[in-house]
Amino acid sequence: MLITYTTMYSQSVGINTTNPDPLFKLDVNGPITSNGLRTIGGSNYISIFDQVNTNQYWNWQSSGGYSRFAYNTVSPLFSRNVLVINNDGKVGIGTANPTAWLDVNNTTVGGQTARFNGGNNMYISLAENGINRGYIGSFYGNAEDIEFSTHTTNTTGKIQFATNTLPRLIVEPTGEVRVKNINDDPNFIIQGNASDFKKLSFQDNLGAEKHSITSINDQVNFKRNNLFLPDMVWDADGDLGIGNIAPATKLHISGGDDAGMSSNGYIINGLSNSTNMVIDNNEILVRNNGASADMYLQHDAGNLLLCGNEGGAVGIGITSSAFLPAGSLLAVDGKITCEEVLVKLSENWPDYVFAEDYELTPLKDVKTFIETHKHLPGIPKANDVKNNGLEVGHVQKLMMEKIEELTLYIIQLKEEIDVLKKKND
């Protein structure tokens, strides 16, 4: 064995060549051995120093079943693994002990850990046993879009977002979006089969639909699964229909029970075991835990106006509108108790009796009329009062007319008596 030590300065060393390239300090022509370059020793690594800053260098080391490329500085003494390849094939970036086939660790520096930068239609494929399952990237959409999709050959796969290894948000192959709660109980589906049809479906954990909300042609329908027609409709005009599919106003309720002590009508306001008001299509009543209760109208508010345009009538104690007297705005079938009644008449009060041109009917004519008709002139007869009732204001006027006429008769009689007294004296 011949070992020669040679000191060389500013020269290139050639192996298997007589003309080493001056750009390199060592120029090897051909394979070093059949297996490559071999270095053996306790400090088994190759160091490459920075040409400008000799304080920093990189070294490649093979030891203990791994190969490591590291960044180092001389002063202060510092070393950081850049790339590690284990003998099982796992690659680590920023870690000396990769636990996956590619293990990237950026806990020391922080910030952006990895970046995938491709050209147009860039994507990263996800495959299983050589079969493409999906991809992440920007492929089919606009350049600004990000896609997380199944592969074109994967027609039955779903996209699932999970917590604690349990799927929570699922995109079905058909495009349905399914959301499950933490107990995997009833869920809902947002479905859109066409531009004018969108559906929100509430299902049980077996996939059976229980309720749905459908948007079609600017109308929203709320439906139970066992009904052909929706329970509630919200149309394009903002009208809400309950029990009908064509609401005619902002709130249109059709169907329900008759309002009663034990039935709840179409609408109930209040607790059923306390004071509440029920309304059906022609009745309003107030109850208290199944028993009748008082109803207040404008109890603490202002005026109460009924039949403001005289377009209807109010009946108290009347069982049917057929029993309302024609021309009356208020009809009471029963007694009325009050402290005072004020009647305002549009007719002239009978002070006209005291006018000088008023013709007072002679008493003999009044007597003849009474004997013939059995009632005073101008006063309704008993049968008419029985059949048609009594107009209080009008009758009061007639009574005052008769009182004033009676007063005039008394004055006349007094004058005649006075004349007779003078003659007798």
C-alpha cells in the first residue's frame, strides 16, 4: 500500500483524469467504486461550508439507521436538522424522528409550514392502494377557487367532515349536504336539484324524512312527511298561510276546532291551564283553565268604536243576525241597567206647541178620537208597540208634545173658570 501526503495550494485534484476541471477542487472521472462514495469513521459526515460566510455550513451525515442533512454554525455552536430520512423510508422535515412517511415540523420557527405552488389547474391527488379517491386544488373552477372533491372516477364516494372520528358534515355524491348532531340523531339535508327548487329536509337517524322546508318559485312550503300538501306556505308576496296553500293576506289561517271551553279554535293566546283566549273563524271567547272568564275590550286604552260606518249592527243576547231589527245598530235581548241614558234627537223638540200659530185640537175632537181609537192622537197604539217596540227618543218627544198641549188645555180651562167666577160674582 502506497500512501502519499501532498500539500497543494490553489490547485485542482483529479481522480482518473489528468486534466481536472479548475472550477472544482476535486474532479472524479467515472465511478468511484461500483457502490459509490464511501466514508467510514466516528465522525461520518460530509461538511459543506458557505463560500461567503464560513461560520455556517451544511453537513450530510449517515448514522444509526438514518441519513440527515443539517444546517450548522461554528460560533455559537448550533445545529438544526433540515431533512431526515429513516431506514424505514419515512422522511422528516424539521424533525429528527419522522413518524409518518412525510413529517413536517415547524414548531420552532412557526408561521407557514408548507406551500404547494403549481401552475394552472394545480391539484394534489388523494389515492388509496393506487386508486384515485379525490383531490385538493384548483382544477375545475376559477383560478381563485379552492376545491376539495372526489375524483371523476369515484362516483359513489362522499366528502365527510368529522369530529372525534365521527362524520358531522357529509356531502353526498348527489350533491345533498347532510349535517348530523353529536348523538347521530335526526339530521337535516339541504338539497338543490334545480335553480328554482331548494329543499331542507329533517330526517331521523334511519334516513326517513320527518319534516321539510321547500323553496320553489319564490314560495316557501313547510310540510310534514305524511302530508301531501304543506302545513304552512309563505308566498312571494310575504303572505303566510297556515292550513292553506294560497294565503289571501299577511296571515291566513284555515282549519281548526270550534272555539269552546275544551276546544282551542284556530288560535289560542295564553296558557291552556290559565287565562287564555281562543279564536275560530267566527267566534272569540276567553277561558280560565277550561272555565268561562271575562273578556275586556279596551280595558286600559282609549275609545272603542263599533260599526263606525254604520255598516253593521251589534247584538247583545242575540243568537243570530236574523233576529237583529232592521235599521238598528244596537239590539239587546234582555234588560239594560245603567245610571243615566242620554238621547240626542235630530227632530225638533215640541216647543213649537207654544207658537202663536200652533193649532191646538179642540178637546171635543180629542174626546172623539179617544173614543174611536182608544189612544191619544199621534201616540202609537198598544199593538204597534208590542210588535215594533218603542223608540225612546221619538216617544219622549210625543209625550212632551202632549204634556205641552195638556198645559195649554189647562190654561184655557183656567181662563174659562175665571170668567165664570166673575159672572157669578
